[in-house]
Amino acid sequence: MANHHLFVWQRSISVVAAAALGFMAGFSLTVDKSISQKAVNTITLPLGEQSQNTANSQSLTAQPNEPFKQLVAKLMEAEKAKRLNPPVPAQFKAKTINDIPLSSGEKVIALTFDDGPWPKTTNEILYILNKNNIKATFFFIGRNVQTFPHLAKLVAEHGHAVGNHSWSHPYHQHSTAAAAQQIDRTTKLIYKLTGIKTTMFRPPGGYLTNGLVAYAHTQNYVNVMWSADSMDYAVSSPTLLRNVMNQSSPGGIVLMHDGGGNRMGTVNALPEMINQLRKQGYKFVTVPELMEMREKELQANKG
């Protein structure tokens, strides 16, 4: 999987470079014409004005560097976001998933965190995941993204997958318009801050019939539930650890929280959870990676 992503990233860099060089070529042509015209104008100018004109020409030749750098940076950021959060495969669009067992039986599992971003605990969890070289999936609440934008950006910069968990975490019934407001507003803000245009949704409280999931499905979101509930919002670290270990299975999706309250119990339990799952032979993937792995299996079977 790592080699695959490296290959995709290298190809992405080539595409970005080619696009940027094409832009540069067109930009340079325009600048060269401008400089040539300036050169004609200097023929009859006094020496002082010639010097000023020369300075202007030098400025023109330097200007393409900054737009060029900005273009490359923007294209590379877009490719990175796409690589980390690829489009949802067709078989999962407008579907609800609790887990994605693979035909191969490969022991992979996805750690997910809801209700962030959140002061202290989001950063603590990022540190633990980074230390263990693990990518996870974070389901953001829109108003928390608005309040803590630097933490939302940090999650994306660390290479984790990002999903939509509504704007304000409501449980009540929603009209189509109200559901659209909850989901669209959150997705737009995540995209604005991180460049990630997510099509993964997780309903607050796991409620499936209050209008949010119905609207998400009309927009081709995959509704991501879970197969292992840590219950970290209500129990101690030892108990949440036991909950996860008892419910874990290949292709499973683990529910935890990095926000919405004091989540230090999750922070404290996470290192040992990772250690025990690894001892059982599990590898950690994001939800998009899990969907991608299943999609590849299906394509291989068709072949």
C-alpha cells in the first residue's frame, strides 16, 4: 500500500510539474513580448529614462517566479488532498457501511475520531498516531472547525482522512433544507481550510432516520458507521480499551472521539490499543483506504 501511494504521488508530481511548466511557457511568452516592446521604446529615451526602463524590464523578468511558485504549490496541495481523500468508489456512494471485510481476510482496521477538532486532545491524538506511523479518519463538526481552524489544518497536514459530522451535532428531525445546511456548510468550510472535499458523512449519535443521512445519500456521500464502539464518552480508559479489543475484526471501523468534552481517557488508552491490535496482526488504514482496498478486490475478480 505504501509503495502504491508513493508511485501515485510521484506520478502526481510529474503531472504538477508538466502543468506548471506549460503555464510558465505561456507566461514567459507574454513577458518576453512586453520586454521586446520596452526595448524598442528605449531607443529614443534619455539615459536616465533608459536606466529606469531597464529596471522595469528586469522586474518583469523576475515576476513570473512568484506566480509560478504559487501555481506549483496550489497544484501540489490539491494533489495531496486528493491522494489522502480520494473519491468514494461507486459501490459505496449513497450507502451506509459499518465495516468493510476484505475477501482476502487481511487484518486491517480503521481508527476513527469524532467531534473534533478540539483543544489539547486532537493534538495529543495526532502525536500518538504520528509516533506510531498510523493514519486515521477524523469526522469534524463544522462549528468546531470554525472555532479551531488551525487544528483542522493540522489534521490534514498530518495526512489523515477527513469526514463530515454535521455542523452542530444535532439529533432532532431535519427538513431537507435544514439537513443541507448542516452538511453542506461543514463540507464547504473543510474544503476552504484544508483543500479536502469530503464525501464521507457520519451521523451524530448514529441516528439514521432524522433526515441527515437521507440528504447525505442524495449527494452521494457514503454514510460511515462503525463496528467497534469504544464508548469513550462514558467509560474509563480500561473499559474503552476492552470494548475495542472485544469488538475488533478484520475490515472493522473503530469509533472514538477527540472532541466534544474531556477525551483524555481516549488519549491515555490509545497507545495500548495500538500495541494490542498490532500484536494481533492488525494493520491500520483510513476509511478511504479500506474502501479502495475493497474496490481493488472487486476489480480483480472481474478481471
